[in-house]
Amino acid sequence: MRAAMVINYRNMLKNLDKLLQDKNIRPTAMRLLALEYISSQQTAVSLSDLEAAFHRADRITLYRTLKTFEEKGLVHSIMDGTGSVKYALCEEGCECAPEDLHVHFFCNKCRETICLPMLRIPKIPLPDNFKQEEASLVIKGTCGRCN
Amino acid sequence: MRAAMVINYRNMLKNLDKLLQDKNIRPTAMRLLALEYISSQQTAVSLSDLEAAFHRADRITLYRTLKTFEEKGLVHSIMDGTGSVKYALCEEGCECAPEDLHVHFFCNKCRETICLPMLRIPKIPLPDNFKQEEASLVIKGTCGRCN
DNA sequence: AACCGCCTGCAATTGCATTGCATTGTTTAG
DNA sequence: CTAAACAATGCAATGCAATTGCAGGCGGTT
């Protein structure tokens, strides 16, 4: 049992490691931890969340870690209107247009932001000569847990 | 001709005045000017825009003017992801759910934000137990003018 | 005319995002 | 194996937008 867990944990690290490598991100200890945290969360995480999870780590380093993840397409950022940017893992193989193409939900009760990857942003018929490059749809209300 | 313009200007002020009164906002000089400016713009305005238009006015007063307009339902705010909040007139008779129900467009070239009141945000079929209260859809790209 | 409340202006502060720089750690070329 | 080159980290400082406190001023009411 113990052994199995250790092996699983090792495997997980291997996987996270691979995730980073695949995106050309050097797998440092901090980054592995950050990535582990992000992927363990059901909701999008803010810099403050990360900071709270690793209170011994430097805020700036965490900030740059998130920025790096975003640049390399490992996570995407979400502006949910709370004033602090949230980050969530990109889907496998997604070339994430900056501000992704799926819907995000912000719960007014628990104040968490979640990705709804199965819900794509509908195509909107823009006026003549308008060209769409990105889109961001944030729905606010109460989430399944809070209802 | 001159006389007609004067009369039209007077009428306009009367109209703006009425707009304010209807929303229970006391029509001070500053507010009339701010409202005139906002309604003369084709695009949503930020606090900085207002500040630039009235460089003799106090930034804080302009800030509070916008806040008052928003509270009273005269304008709605738009978070377009630029980091500064934009404001635009609400449609006649709209009870503007905070973060309105129409689509907004942000042009990556001219960096202006515009309302597209004729384009309603489509209804999204949320997962079980999720309740929608508001929604914000911002499309980014290049606008008609910039193409 | 006196009172009261809203509006305005100035000062100061918060909060999040961002950059500069020196140090440490890791990779790579010789 | 070592040194140079580069990347990541930690600390300090700054930028920028939003926000609040307070005092004075103005308008409207009694």
C-alpha cells in the first residue's frame, strides 16, 4: 500500500515533469510544485491562492512561474472580473488562443472560478468588417456546489 | 443658423438633464458635462478618457461620477481585460443586470471598446444546479474601422 | 436666514501587477 | 572537468488603477 502510493506519487511527478518538458519548460522544484497544485485544484487559481498554498515561496517567483506557464501554453489566464487574474490548465493538445474558447463560470457565493471546457463559446455574427480573434465569456451566478 | 444651434444645444442639455432626473441623479454641472461626453462617444469610455477630456476636473470626482451613474443604472461597466474599466450608456429602459446582456467588442488595433446592443449573449446550457445571474461576453479582434 | 445633505477636491492608501538587479543554480562548450 | 553562458530565484522597488477619509462648498429646504 505505502509502496504503491510512493510509486504513484513518483509517476505523478514523472507526468508533471513530462507536461513541463513537452512545453519546453524546465522542470524545477518550484514549478513542479506549482503545477501539482494547479492540477490538483478543481477551480482556477490566482496568484494569491498559490501564495497561500506555498507561504514559504516568494510571491514574485510564483508570479513568474504562472507567467511562464501561460506563455508556454500550459495554462490559460481568466479575467473573471474580480480584479485578480486566475489561471487554469489548458486542455490536452489545445493551442489555447489567449483567452480560451470555452466558457468560464464565476460563483458569486464561493467566489471560485471554474472552466467549463465542454461549453464552447458560441459563434457570434459580428457586424460587417469586424474580425474576431479571441473571445471571453464569463458567466456569473451560483455553482452546483453552492446551490 | 446660429440661433438654431443654440436652441439645439439647449434642448440637448434639457435632455441630458432629464436623463439624470429620471434616474434620480442630481444634475450638477460636472455630471451634465460627463454625461454629454459619454453620450457623444461611439465607444465606451474609461476614467482616464474622461480625465483627458476634462483635464481641469478632479480625477476623483470623475471617478465618483461614473460610480454614481453606474449605481443608478444610467451606464453599465465593462471589464474588457485592459485593466481599466470602461463605461457606456445603458439602453433606454434597460434594467441593466450588472454586466449587461449584450456583447462587447474590443479592437486590438484602436484599443477601443464598443457595445453591440443588437447582439445578445446566447443562453448557455449550464451543468445541473448552476444558476446564471449575470454574463459578460467580450470579443476581441479588429473592428470595422480598423479593417 | 439657518440648517442639512449631497457634491467636490485634495490627500492618502490599498491591491494587484510588473520590472530591475544581484545571486544562485543548471546547462553546455571547450 | 572547468569555465562561460544562460535560466531561475529572491528581494526591493515601482507603476497603475481603484478606493476611502476628510474638510470645505454648494444647493435646496424649512
